[in-house]
Amino acid sequence: MKTLRNALERRFPVKVDYLDERAVERLAHHLLHTFMQDVQQKELVILCIGTDRSTGDALGPLVGSKLEGHLPGHIAVYGTLDQPVHAVNLVDTIGRISRTHRDPYILALDACLGQFQHIGTITLDEGPVKPGAGVQKNLPAVGSLHMTGIVNVGGFMEYFVLQNTRLSVVMKMADVMAEAILHAARRWKPKETAVFR
């Protein structure tokens, strides 16, 4: 017989299409459950990876900008359109997070490339994201939990593909991701509100 704990067990990865009417609801549900189970007394940090210099790779900074100023005060956001976190400053940013936040729980967001039929898919999964993998960059994996969005087709001329990604798709995906995070964050009450140093 299943216990209540088993019945509420998270099922990862969670994959939704950004056009699905229930996309925000499904992502928010799993985020909230994860925050309640795993974050508890840790400091929640949302790390939005990407650059505003590439349409496809702007997904993370777009989400960060949508979240900035709208999250409860005990949640920190790194990576916005004004101050992006990208290949050049990622290592320094990870160091700053570890120095600034006590035992941080990091939700890492990034754009990725995939198969044509999966463009627009948002994935929420446990463990770190590997930034830059789609463009053959060797960057450190980061995150306790990650959310990625497939913005275009991978496998060839990745930089060109990211530069020529439809802004409309990226903007709508960013809306879904940001709204889901906001829904979950506003409903989540940490057991002990973290105080940033």
C-alpha cells in the first residue's frame, strides 16, 4: 500500500510544451513540492544563464528580468538582461553565490537546442544543468534543480542557430517559466526565512 509520502513523490523529469494551457500549473506544482521538500532552511537562489547578445540564448536572462523585483525577499535572482550570467562570468558568479548565500539551493535555468519536434519543450529536472553543452563549451555544471527550454534545433552550426531563433518563441517560453516560478515562490513559506549575508 502506498504511503502518502510515496503518493506525493515528485516525478522527474517534468516536460511541458510552452503552448500547453496547463504548462504553468504543472511546472509550478512540481516546483512548489520541491521547494517544500528539499529547500526548507536553505537559501533559494535562481540562476538564469544566458546572454542578451543571442536571441536563443536570451531565454535565461529574460526569465531573470521577469522575476527581478517580483519574488519574495528571501529568494535571490542572478542573471538578467541588464546583468547576464554567461560563459565569461559564470565561474565568478557561482563563487559569488557560494560566498553570499548560506548553503544555497540553486534552481538553474538555461536555453538548449534539441530536435525539431521538441522546440518549445520546457523541462524541469533534478540535478545540475550543463551550460554551453549545445555549443561545445566546457563550463561547470551548476544547480540542485534545473529548468531548460528547447529554443531551436541542435546538431549543426549551433551559434548561427541560436542567433537565428524566433524571438516570439523565446519570449513566450520565458513567460511560462517565470510565471511558474512566481506561482511556486509566492506559495512557498520556508521553515526559517533565510537572511542573506
